[in-house]
Amino acid sequence: MVTVEDVRRLALALPRTEEHLVRDRVKFRIGRIVYLALSRDETELGFAFPKEERAALVASEPQKFSLPGTGDLRHNWVHARMSALGPGELAELVTDAWRMCVPAGVARAHLEDAAGPDAAALPPAPGLDGLRAAAGVFGAFPGVDRSWHALVADTAPGVDLSDPAHRTALHRWLNAWGCRLRYPREGEPAPLDTGLAAWWARHTLPAAPIAALTDREIGVLAAAYADLAALPLGRRGLGPTAAAKALFALRPRTVMPWDAAIATRLHGARDERAFGRHLRTGRAWARAALAESGLDEDALTAGLGRPGLPLAKVLDEYLYVTLSHAPRPRATAAAPAPAPR
């Protein structure tokens, strides 16, 4: 459980924040814009939050979050029960609410300073020339997009794992992408099918483009990844590579996937924390590419030679070409081309 003092400490540490007492309610604002407001009895916290995403937030944890009153529904606003929040979650909610109300440059400068060495440790962005070169190599592999286009066609308008046909399509696509997930014989149990259905019911995944992900959304995705990777399939779990690729299939504009080579060579691990760092890397790279190009995502990927694909996929292709496909220093033969994707 968090307190009013926890909220005050976090808010007043953020640039340009001022505290005000308005009609017996503590509020924090930037100029005239309120981004945090406590209820009079201080049991609820109202905070700035994108209104197009709040229904999913409330549905994911109704015991914790609730919609604002009728008069505030037109605003980017949602409520949380103070007794249900932990310190880490409160810090993310306060920071993300503040970011919605300050200029992007102010937010970026503060968050980079606060992140310290961790932010500096993120791998440098490849730049448009690097992305374009990798896209040319990857796009030249024969049939490289065939299975992806088949999955998109079979699951339009998007993969929904409550549908058994979509679970089958995802299984087929994961195997086309190099995963070795056994198909059950007739009459045998289907642990992947039942496991995916149960996992889907447990998680509500963010759908923001990778460049727009918040730290909280990255935490949600990393936790969903860890749960999915541990999905029991007989003697083993689904595993980190298949879990990352499945998350990409479910949220292609949101998740930059990985394989074993990318994960270990870039992050040194394949656990939940490493996957969160991988998504933060993707977010930083996506923002850098969009800023360098001055284009929106669709125009950017088209300009890089991969029209119709999400930026998260183009970033993954860069990593595949430069890390997975590239021979290691002692290699004596070329690495094989990827399976048709």
C-alpha cells in the first residue's frame, strides 16, 4: 500500500510540478494542467492516462483501476485505489502521467538523467543506413515473408487466442519461424493449445507502437513474456524464443522479438528483466529512426525497403542480419538463411 507522502515525494521530484490544495483535495499540476489528484479521503488517486487505452487497463485489473466520473470521461484520466498500488507501480503511474503534460524534451532530459548508467548501457541505435542495409539483406532471402503473410491472412484483423483456429495458426507460424513445437496426434492432449488459451485469458497486452510504449507497458509485456515462456509443454516449457516470437505475432507493432543469439549477445540473458531491456532498446531505436527520418512508421518502413511491415519487425531483421545470421569470429562457413517468415 502507498501513501499520500509517497505520491508527494514522487511528484515533487519531477520538473515543473506544483502542489495545490483545491476544495480540500491535493492536486499536482504542470502550469494549469492537473496530472495527479487525490480524493478527499485520500483513498483514490486520479491520474492522467490515455483515454483510448483506459478501458483495457480497467478490464485488466478492475480491483485496482476504475473509470472516472461522467464529467471526466472526456479527459485523459483514470482512477486507482491507493490500497492496491505498490511503490514501483505508483512510480510508473506518476511518471507516465507527468510525461503526458510536459514538453517531450523536458521529459526526455529528466528521464535520461534519472536512468543513469542503465540508459547509457542500451545498445546504440543502428541509424537509417544500417537499417536499410539489413533490410536489403533480409528481404532478399527467398520466401522470407511467406509464412507471416499467411498468418496475417488466417487471423485477420489480428491474432485472438480465444479462437482455436488462431491458436492453430500461431502454432504453425512459430514452427515456420524456426520453433520446434510438436503437433499432437489425433486423440492426444494439446498442451500448447490449452496453455495458450489459459495464458491469453490471464493477460491484457498493450497495443501501442513500440516507439510509444511506456515503462509500465513494457513491464506488463515483460511479465506476460515470462509467463508465456514458462508455459508447460510436457517435459519443458515453451521457451524464451517462441514466447518472444508469439508476443510479436500478437502485437506486431509493439514487440521487437528475439532469438537465442540476439538475446544472449545483446543482453546476456533471456529472462523477464532482459526482455524488458530488449523492449526498451527497441523503443529507443524506433524513436531514433522516426526522428532521423521525419516520417511516420508506415512511410519509414516503406522507405527502408520493407513496405507493409511494422517497425518492430524491421528492427528485429537488423538484429538477425547483424547478430544471428552474421558468422561468429571462428566460423568457417556462412550461416544459413532463416526459415521462411
